[in-house]
Amino acid sequence: MADVWVIGGGLAGSLLALALAERGARVRLLDPAPAQETLASSSAVAVARASALSYGGVPWWAGPPDDLGALMATAPACWQRLEARHGPLGWRPCGLRLRWEGGESPAEIASIEAALAGVQALAGRHLPAAAVLEPSSRVPRSGSLRLPYGRVDGRCLAAALPLALERAGVERQRAHAGPLLAGPLPADQVVLAAGASCRSLLPALPERLRVSWAGLLAVEDAAACSPLLPAELAGGDEIVMPLLGQRQGLEARAAQLQGEEWVVDAGLAPWGKGLLLGQTTLVRAGLAKGEPPDPLRLEAALRNALAAIDPRLAEVRAPFHQAPVSFTSPGGPLVGPVAGRPGLWVFAGFSGPFALVPPLAPLLAAAIGGDRNALARLPGC
Ligand SMILES: Cc1cc2nc3c(=O)[nH]c(=O)nc-3n(C[C@H](O)[C@H](O)[C@H](O)COP(=O)(O)OP(=O)(O)OC[C@H]3O[C@@H](n4cnc5c(N)ncnc54)[C@H](O)[C@@H]3O)c2cc1C
């Protein structure tokens, strides 16, 4: 197999590099960030790669009812296979707790009921009936629903990936790739896997590839904060999310935005010995990544929303970090060749990448290796 350069060493670029190496390609992985970076800070605003700040939730049962959703459903098996080959990467089954409160008005109760029914229909396609409770006839004002889920611990993954890449023979280069202007490529095959920076490398990528800015509080030592957590959230290996999360809705209307909009979703996720608390999501009109948003008002809004889980959480001493995240709206991720540029490929814009990247990376690696049918079943990629 030919020489392949993969630009971007986050979740997407790293798992693709492993899949390419497994097929015998000579792979060079370019990324300016240190291999083991989890959180880096620039002068005024703490900014990280999305993979370092992620909850790492594996929404394997939450995909669309098509071939892409069927691939997502294989994510737990894919992570187990990756671990059998490369050693522990942080995969573990866990719970997903969806919380709601404030169901006062008939309209609020109706949206809670609709959201519960939607989640239960999604989960019911893959989970045994016993794991998916029927919606009760009367929804309480506040409550939570716990479902089986999976997660990949970001701290563990960040520590394990550099070793796995080295053992697989992937050459890592700390370098910032420049824009891929017309002209010869620097290698036989080049893959753009630079997340939110893909467009600055190739402005002509499809319009549906967009960028949001996510923000959260990163607690290094959860023991210091567990006395602050309500009993049902402390110590459990659970990802907690609001049932009526707003991030997906904001991303879905990204193409219609006239200006900047942001939302706050008060969730939390285990993160090594620590906790991630948040998140804020800011989307701007247009396609450019732009500068990180001013963190002050976003952090204040996030602390305010966390107070809904427990007022003491608003006071947790933890830094606010931000990361640019690539997503697609409308349509599926960008996985495949770039039209009109033989040898150039793109791998970005996932919704639920911790469930999508593990099954998609081997398919894209096969396509790069010359298998013309490898990506044939992917809708809208
Ligand atoms: C708070 C938060 C919670 C999340 N929760 C979940 C979740 O529960 N489940 C889930 O599936 N997803 C979740 N996500 C989304 C997920 O983390 C990201 O979509 C995913 O990590 C993106 O991976 P990536 O490799 O595409 O991009 P990134 O991780 O951003 O990696 C891109 C890499 O490209 C590099 N790069 C940029 N420019 C260049 C250049 N010019 N040359 C070379 N390299 C370059 C960067 O340094 C970076 O390392 C969450 C994200 C956030 C921020």
C-alpha cells in the first residue's frame, strides 16, 4: 500500500492511522499538538483539541435508522477489538443518566414526554426491553432515566494512543500542515482529519461541514468535588446529560443562523480521576472557525446551569476550557475522497464520533487501499 499522510492526530486521525497501518500502509501522522496533550492553554483562553475535552460517550444505540446507525451499533465490539489489538484504550460500559426538571406547564410536560418517548424508541431498537422502561403515564416534575451506555475515558485514551501508534509503526510528526492548494500532494494519499481546522486547510470542502465551540469545567480530582454531587451522581460510572439537551438543536439550525448563538447543557462525565462538567456550545453564522469565544459569559452561564443539578456545583473550583468541534449540518459526516483531487481524502464532521469513528476508520482505510466498494453503503457521506 502507498504512503499515506494523515493530517490531525485527534480521535479520527489516530484511529484512521491505526487502521491504515494494520493494512500495511506507511503512515505519517501530522499534528502540532504534543501526543499526550490533554489540556493545553494559550495566553488568555484555555483551548484544547476536541478529543481531549470530550465526554467520550459512545452513543452506539442512538444512530439513525439506516446503514450509518447500523455501523454505530457495532461500536462496542469495535472498541473491544481495538483494545484486543492495541491494549487498554479506556473503553468501558457505563450508564447514561438523562435528567429533567421543571415540568410545570403543560407545554413543558409535553416536551419532556416527547423527549422520553423519542429516547426510548431509539434505545428500544437495540437494547432489551427490560433496559428501556416504558414511559409512565404521569411524568414527574423532575426525574431521570438511566440507560446502558458506553464511554471511552479521555485521560486513558490520551495516554494510550501514542504508544499504540508507535507500536503499529505510525510515524508521528509534530507539524502544522499548511493549506492544500492546487498542485501535487505531499504524499501518494493525504487524509484531512484535522477536525474543526479542516476547512482552513481546504476551503472548498462541502458547506455542511461546520464548527461549534464547546466549553466546560475540567475538574482534575473528582474526590475534591464528590461531596458536592447529589448522591445519585457521586461515584457512579455514569455520564449525565439533560434529557432536553440543546446542542443538537443548535447544530441542526446552524445553516439558518444570522449571527452567533449559544446554549448551555448541564451534564457531567467521569474523566480519569476527575470530572468534566458542562457544556456550552456556541455556533456562529458562516463556515469559519474563528477565534475562541470570550469565555467569561459562557463560564458564568454554565455555572448557573450546573446549579440546577446542585447549587454547590456552581462554586466548584475548576478551569473553564474550550475546544472547536467539527460537525455536519445538514447531512452525514465527510468520509471519503475529495472530488477533483485524486489522492486527497477527508474524515471529519461526525455526530457521535466515539461510536462512528471506530467502525468507519477501517472502511476508509480499505477505500484508500483501493477497495472501491468499501464506502458504498454509507448514506450521505
Ligand atoms: C465537551 C465535549 C463533549 C463531547 N462529548 C462527546 C461524547 O460524549 N461522545 C462523542 O462521540 N463525541 C463527543 N464530543 C465530540 C468529540 O469529542 C469530537 O467530535 C471528536 O473528538 C473530534 O475528533 P477529531 O479527531 O475529528 O478532532 P480533534 O480532536 O479536534 O482533532 C483534530 C486534530 O487536528 C489537529 N490539527 C489542526 N490543524 C492542523 C494542521 N494544520 N496540521 C496538523 N494537524 C492539525 C489538532 O491539533 C487536533 O489534534 C464531545 C466534544 C466536546 C468538546
